[in-house]
Amino acid sequence: QASETFDTDVITLPRFLINSQIQFNQKKNALNHNNKFNVVTTGEFTLLLNSLQFAFKFISQTIRKSELINLLGLAGEGISNATGDVQKKLDVLGDEIFINTMKGSKNVKLLVSEEQEDLIYFQNNAGTYVVCCDPIDGSSNLDAGVSVGTIVSIFKLKPGSKGTLDDVLRYGHEMVAACYAMYGASTHLVLTTGSGVDGFTLDNNLGEFILTHPDLKVPVQRSIYSINEGNSYYWTEQITSFISSLKDPSKQKDNKPYTARYVGSMVADVHRTFLYGGLFAYPCDKKSPNGKLRLLYEAFPMAFLMEQAGGKAVDDKGNRILDLKPNSIHDKSSIWLGSPNEIDSFLKHIQKD
Ligand code: P6P
């Protein structure tokens, strides 16, 4: 009877990847009518995701420790030193962990990191994957105990390529996978490999990510908007009028204004949008004419995940984020993402204008 309450058949991330690899092969073979050869994925991708999950676990541990040091630091030398050093150190540590893990995985050829000005080329890796990441997104919030995260997009090298900038400056729809880890009360991993989205929670005792949110779908509608209103003096008239319409009960079918929720850490704001619905936006403004969020390792992965969960992701002009292509590795973009109904009302508003 005990086993009824105690789950003895948990799906870990490695087991989930093996299952999806089998399903992928079955689908491929079903499509391959002449059946001359058995299409088997090489398992390279599974190896890459196993390396990625190690990086997330390592960063998660480092953050938990750094928060402890933070507390000690606050009691000791005063706020600025401890917080500043740990914060600065933490960005560097997160970046080093990521670079070393991807180099060690052997199947990553090119790496873009928010913390590195230039593209990283792994000379000795025979890999065929391109990984773009923000190792610790939102780290400025860390000392307030706000959730931060690691955001990752994955492309494959172009056929026959040895690995150049051309393999990185790609259309968003060329991504083969995207994920984020969120380091909050628990450590969550939300992942898509192009057929839906699945959420995992790190069991610290087992040291494994356990499948806790299979086949995540974003709610179709939710009256929540998530945007930094502190920038409203710099917004265009179009964006100002749209946001004020959300707050005007007479403009809403249920005569209720939208609720505002803004953490200021993209992973936390997007994770909430996945689970509760609503819209998250970081538009261009007079201060940041190209937007603030980066295309390759913030907008692209979150847009891919959101679309795979039944949501939408567009820029200020209504262009689909995944149809954009960066001209340089740190290019920025405006972004509106979330429940389809919310993004559709934004699109209607800008088309009306
Ligand atoms: P603002 C954090 O610094 C970040 O890159 C994202 O995580 C977050 O969504 C955004 O910037 C917050 O920017 O200008 O609202 O503080």
C-alpha cells in the first residue's frame, strides 16, 4: 500500500530523453516508407542535454552557496562588498561553469555567452551543435532573493560547416531546442526540442531533474500584463495607448482592469506567464531604441518555448520573433510574448493604428 503514495517510478530527465529519442526514431521510421535504413538519432543530442543539465545543477548549487556567503557578508563587511563581489563573481562563475561544461561535452562547436564579447570556438570539439546562453539572467536581483535563471538556445551547424559566425546568425525558426533553468525556491527546468514543452524540478537529494510538468500549455487567456511601467515616458503612443487600455475597465469584456505583475527577472516573469497566462513585454523605447533583451539567448529561446506551449511571441511591429535573424551575436529586440488571446489583442491594437 505504501507504494500507492510513494512514487517509485519517477521520470528523470535522462529517462525522458531516452523515451523522446525512441519516439523520434519511431516517427522518423514511420515517415521513411522504403524502410531501407533504420533512422536512429546518434544520441549526440541526449549527451548535449545531459551536459546542459549538469551545468544547471552546478550553477544552482553555486547560487545557493553565494546566497549563504551573501548573508555572512551582510553580517560582516557590509552590504556593498559582499553583494557586489558575490554578484560580480557569480556572473563570472556562472559563465565559467557554462563554458567549461560545453567544452567538456565535446559535441558543442560554437558557444555564444552574454558574458563574452566574442563567439567561442571549441577547436578540439568535433561537435555539430551551436549553443547560445545567458548564464545568469537577472543576477542584479539575486541579493534580494529574487529568482534568476539560465536561458539557452540550441542550433545545429549548417551541413558541412566547420563552425563560423554564419552558423550562429540564424533565423529563430532554425533552433533545434531551447530551455531555461529557474533558480527559485526549487530549481526548475523548462525544455522544448520542437514537439511541445516539458517542465522538470530538481530533486536535490537525488541530484536529478524529475518530470513534474509534462506537456506544458500556456493558458489561452489571462488578464495579467508584465512590463516595466517605469519606462512609460519613453514608450511610443501606440504602446502607451495599448497598456492603458488594459487598465481601463470600460475597455475590458469583464469590466475588470488587468493585474500588473513585474519581477524584473525575465525567467521569473516568463515562468509565471507559462503557468498563469497573460502577457510579458519589453518594448523598444526612446532609452533603448532596439529594445533591451537579446535575440539569440533571451527572445529566441523564450519565443520558441512559448510557441511550443501554444502561446505567441512577436516584436513591436507584430513580426513573429522566430522569423527574425540577428546581424550580430548580441543583437537586441523588442518582445511581446504570452497567451495567444493577449498577443492577438496587442496585434489588433497595432494593426488598428
Ligand atoms: P528592467 C535582467 O537584467 C534583464 O536582463 C531581464 O532578466 C529582465 O526581464 C530585464 O532585464 C529587466 O529590465 O529595465 O525592467 O530592469
